[in-house]
Amino acid sequence: MKQQLLFWRTVLKELGTWCRVSTDLDYKHVKARFEKEGDEFLTIALPTFSRDLERGLTDGQVGPDLFPGFRKKGKTPVLFGGFLDILFDRDTGLLLETDTAETPRFLDALYAVRQLTLMFGKLERRCSPARERAAIESYLKCEQELGSFAKSVSSEDLESFGHVANCLFREVFNVVDSKVYHQRLIPKHGPGSTAERTLGNEKFDQVEWTTRLEEVFPFGEYAIPNWRYRYLLDRVKFLEPGEERPVRVVLVPKTQKTPRVIALEPVCM
């Protein structure tokens, strides 16, 4: 990762020259943090800096809750102070006046900070095992909370929700119901992976269907070319709700802070 740090330093110098800003202290600060925190400073801490910068631009000021973990001078961080002085008033933390924000120098400074902070935010490599475990645990916690919430909702609340939804979206629901009833929906398989690890044209060779699907999308109408192939029904296993194949949960790269958790559905879904 030291090569990335050297590359980052080169970009820092060029952007500093472009914006007429001194960057010597910025590099010393980043180098010290990198030696102490390792790769995660470039891949996690700096992208977090960028997100707080965007929030400050949206709010029109640097609030006290922004840029935690970064030392401040006045209201704004010391890191990238030369660039930030073009964007915010250091004493008040307020975004500079609108006419100033429209100048090329303002836009150049904003571009520079975003380039320097987001440069290594999405490296294509796995997170640490600890962060992967944390992502899985968070996913499970969310599933459990949804299950608990579903059990706690009263029939009165569900009735009220249905009434409001019907008032707001009755026309949309009617269109969808009509397409389902008259079998005008033409489904197709996507290119993604599945719970069974079935790929490509193999997805059309269906051997499992759920009784819940059968009630709305009959296998004979949706999973075989025509009724001359009805003999294929003999080998299909129709699964009750308690027998349905579960999703397959996998992790795919997103950022070094956390992976993306994906639930791969069965082919029939």
C-alpha cells in the first residue's frame, strides 16, 4: 500500500499547485496517520471525510458532529485546510457566499478534496474477516428485527395501512391485479447467480416450484413453452411454505469498510 501512498502524494502536489494551496502539512498528516492506522486510513477514514464534506455542503455549514477523528482549527479540519478555506469560513464553519461558490476556484477546491479522499474508497479486494463477520451479524439482526416487528403489528394497524394504501395507490393496484389475472406479465430470468448455483440457460429447466407461486403464476402457464410439454410437470416438486428453498447469503466487494450482503434467490423466484 506504500506505492498507493506515493501515488496519492503526487496527486496531492498537482492539485495543490492547481488550486494554489500549500499541501506540505497535509502530506505529513496523512503519512503519520497511515503509519499508525495502515491501509484503513486511505480506504475508510478518507472516504468518510468526503461524506462529511458533502453533508457540510448540503447543510451550508460544518456542524460540530462532522469530521469526527480529524483535528480541527476553528470550525473546519486541519487536514486539507488550504482547500477547505476556499469552501468554508474557518471561524464560523459557514459555506462561503453563493457568488463565491460559483467561481472556478471553489469548484476546483471541491474537486481536489473529493479526488484525494475518494481515491482508494472502492478497492476491489475483500474486507477483513472481522468486518465481514460484522456485516453478516448486522444482516441477521435486521432479519430478526423485521420478524419481531411483523409479529407485533396489530390487525387494526394492518387494516388502517390497507385503507390508506388503497386510497393512495388504488389505480396502480388495479393495473397490476389486472395484468396478473389476465396473465399479461411476461417474466424472464436475469443474468445473476441463484441459490442453487444454476446459471445461464439451465435456469429454464425448472424442477422446483412453490405452492405460493402456483396460486398466482401456475407452472403450466409460466414455466413450460406450451401444454405439449406438460409431461415436465411430473418431475416438478411443489414446495409448501415450510419446505421452500432458502436464499443463499453471500458477500461481494463494496468498500473496505463493509462488504455488500446479497441474498441470492432460488431459480423459481
